[in-house]
Amino acid sequence: MTQINAYHEAGHAFMAILVGARVRSVTIDPDRDDGPERYADTQVEWPLKKFPPKQLRERMVQVALAGPVAEMIHSGDNPHPGFVAEWSSDWRVAWEAAAPLVPDERLRIGYLERVVRQLYQKMNRDENWAAIAAIVDHLDAHETIDGEEVVEIMRTWL
């Protein structure tokens, strides 16, 4: 279970750095606080003044869906991310971020599905998948890594 969580979180971290957000930390051993049960966690900061509102929302959607996409690539399965219970919070974040972009709910589903396909193609490229796998290796070794480490890993591969 831990390795699939590592791929999931590595997907979020990879995409966050790629689209210009700041990763504070990535962990496969989150604190057991009073919040919802979590098996892993990626903390992302958005430089709100850096992006126009539409672009910020598009990038938030990409980062939210990148975790499920990384799991899909790793496992070889391609379930609809809106129907996998473990991905419900990611889907909800993407859904809410996309709402102002695509107010009609039927059209929004299509939009999110297109983003998933685009992410799959981008993340599945050899150089990108190597960077994601390197993030996973560091998570496997250390359980928690900071954002600067993620940037260094990606710099090595991209």
C-alpha cells in the first residue's frame, strides 16, 4: 500500500512543481491528527499573485488529478477517477476548482476527463515518469521529503 501511496503523492508533487506551485512537503507517513484519515499527504502552496484566476484554477485541477493519474500509470489500470473511493478528495478538489471554469456539471465532467487524458500522456513520457519514480524512491527511503528536495530531484531528470 505504501508504494502506491508514494506514486500518488509523487504525482501531485511532480505536477505542482511543473505548473509553478511550491511544494512544502510530501509524505507517506502523515501525522495522525484529528482530521480525516490520511495515508499520505502533499502540501502545496499557490503563489496567488503569480497566476491569473483562470490559470490558477486550471493548474489546481491538474495538481489534484495528477495523484490518481500517477497511480493509473503505475498500476496499469485506468478507472474513472471520479469513481474510485480513495481518490474522492482529489476528484472533489478538481471538481470545485473547475466549477468557475465550466459551470455546467455535465460539461465539467468532460473537462476533467480531458485533463486526466492530457496528464496521462504528459506524465507517462519517459523523462517525466523517471522524475516521478525518483520522487517515489526518495519517499520510500525517507517517508517525508521537503519541497526543495522535490525540485532537486526534478532538476536531475528534466
